[in-house]
Amino acid sequence: MVRFLHVQSRQRPPPPICSDCPAVQAEASPYSLLDISLKALTADLEKFCTERQDGTLCLKESERLPQEVADRLLQTMAFHELLNDGTVGIFRGNQIRLKQACIRKAKISALSFRKAFCHHKLIELDATGMNADISIADIVSGLGSNKWIQQNLQCLVLDSLRLSLTNPYERCFNQLPGLRALSITNVRFHNEDLVEIASLPRLESLDISNTSVTDITPLLACKDRLKSLSMHYLKCLTMTTPQVLDVIRQLKYLNHLDISDDQQFTSDIPVSLLEQKDILPHLVSLDISGSKYITDEAVEAFVKQRPAMQFVGLLATDAGYSEFLSGEGNLKVSGGANEIQISEALKRYSERSYFVKEAFFRLFTQTCFMRITKPEILKLVIVGMRNHPLDLAVQLTASACSLNLTRQGLSAGMPVRLLSDVIHLLLKAVENFPEQQQLQKNCLLLLSSVRILQDVPFNR
């Protein structure tokens, strides 16, 4: 008689995973037909285009795109940094219509910008971080040449640009009286510019973070319509704390206020604001992340006096550890006390490297003994890594978090697309920082996963 010995498998069952997680559903699903088409188009633009005499590209006459698809095409090209004087020629003429234009990090001249984008009926434009050959004045004057845009452009993002290449005292924003939201962070933007901006008749949202403003008193000109104000790291501010609070007190319709500090500016405005009872009655969102001397008691008292509040930013503070501020209820909290707060922080601060690093550090401690696969967390880690490829602290902490999130079988529940993205970014980080042994070690440990070696496509 032959007896078969059934050896009990010692392989551990896969860790639990939330099948309803949006990250799982999105990343495990096939790419949409639109995504596949745009990827093919941007990978071989010349194949679908003809070349004008000036060297710019033009889509073939048969290639006409709906407006929503055109917006996505432009966004995809911006994401892959494909926008230059030649490729933006695609958006000239009447063949394509844009509505929400993203031209981040585009390397184009003022003339190319005017020809490619200023004839469209734009309601939004994000021109963050464009090359040094084009200024804010060039962009605004180009947009102002279109009467429809003058009255209907609602949102304009001009972060990390220069005001003017020739005349630093040039004023131009009055050409866009229909503007409702303006972001002009990391710009040498002065009090005189703020005076002009505050006079825009429809302005409701303003971000002047990390500018050269010394006095925010001009904001009183729009006190009856301003609903959102971000002004973190106003390093040149000369006003006293009582003077600043007096201005803020008069912004009675403000729903959102961001006075967070990711530059260790150590202002006492946030802690003083929390002590005020007769201020900002309609506030819904307050961000004081990175501030000193913040306590749970002070934050709780402030929030309870304003029951409509939905968010408070507390990352890199001493607050956020009480049950009331856990972030588990209707009040969202960005902080470092638990996974919910850290996730909220990574969503809100993905472009602020100091806060990303701080959130990753807190995430590392939270995930050291993780037993549940968390694709939604890994997806947030990927976004932070992608946004700060040359920040060693971000890449190092991200690699450690990625290792925690995929170790000991946790990778089995991760969508292949997420694993592929994180491997690609880690290999890029190792390339950018070849002398960092800990980064290399984390990358190699991640690559030692059987799941990754067998199932995940990457450049071996």
C-alpha cells in the first residue's frame, strides 16, 4: 500500500485587505481607453502631427478632439514635461478647444504661450514652475488680450514664477476682473501687488504664501468677498501679531485660513489666534501645522466655538492626540498621531517637502508592525516621492515606508501597478543619490520580494 503524506503547508495566508478600498479598485482595474489613447499619442506625437514651417506641431486635420479630451491631453503632456515651443503648437488654431489648462513646468516663450493658449475660452490655468523665459506679466497680458478670458477666467495659478523680466513694478492683474481664485506662492510679490489683487471685484480665494508681502492690510479691500486665504511663511511680514489678528478679524466671511509653517518660521500668530473668541465665525478650515505651542485644549476650544469647522491642520505640532481631534469623525485632521491623520496630511501637503518628510517619518513608526495591506497608503507615498525626486530626506523616509508597507507578504495584496510605480521611483532615487547606502539597502530589500520579482514589471 502506498501512503501519501500530506504535509501541512507552512505558507502564511495572505494578509487581509480591504476589497472596497478605492486605491485597490482603481489600481487593479485596467487602464481606461482614454488613458491608453493619450499614452500612445504623447509617446509618438510626430506620428499624429504635421510640422508647420516654423517647426511647431499641428495635429492632422482628421484628428479632432473633444474639449474634455483636449484638457486631458494637455495635462498628460505637462505631467511628462513634454510642453515646449514645438509641441504646444498642437493647441494653436481652432482645431482643439481648451477649458481647464495645465501647463506646469512648460518650457515655452511668451510668444508661444500667446499663440497656443490665449485664444481659448479658458476658465482655469495652472502655470506653476514654467521656465524663466516667461513672466507673470507675460502670462497675464496674454490672457488679457482675450475679452472672453478677461471676464470668465476664474482660477489662475502662477506659483514659482517671476513677476516681470523687465519691470518689477509692472502691474497687470487688473486685466482679469473676472478672476475668483489666484495662487501666487514663491514669488517676489510685494505690498503694491497685493493692493492691486485685493481690488479685483470677484476675488474670493487667494494664496500669497512665501511672498515678499510685509503688510496684509490691503486685504481689507476685499474683506466682504474673500472666503479663502493662504499665507504661510510670510517671511518679510513686519506687522505685529495684534495687527495681523486685527486684519484677520475683519475678514468675517473667511471659510478657510492657512497660516501653517513648514519653514520653522516660529510665528506666534497661530497660538494667539486660538485664544480669540470673536474672530472668524464662519471658519470651516484652519491650518496651523508646524506651529509652536499648540495644545489639544486650545484647538478643541476653538473648534467647539465654531461648530461648522470641517478641517484643522496639526501636523508637526504638539496637538492632535485627544479623542476629539483623532480625525475619525466629521472633523478631518492632518497630523501625526494616527494613520488617519497621516493620510490626510499626505493628501493635503503633497507639494510641501517638509511636511511630506514629517508625515513619512510618522508613517514609518505607524507601519513598523503593520499586518494589513494598505494600498491607499502606498499610493500616497508614491505621490510624495514623485513630487520631490531630488529631496534626499523625502526619498529616504519614503523608501523606509514603502518597505514597511510591502514586507512579509504584504506585497501580495498590493496592485501590481502600485508596486511597479514604487519600484520605478526607488530606482530613480538610487540613481539620483548613488552614495546613499541606506537608500540602496531599502531598495534592494524591496526588490527581494518574490511577488515583486515574479509579477512586477520594471527595468531589470
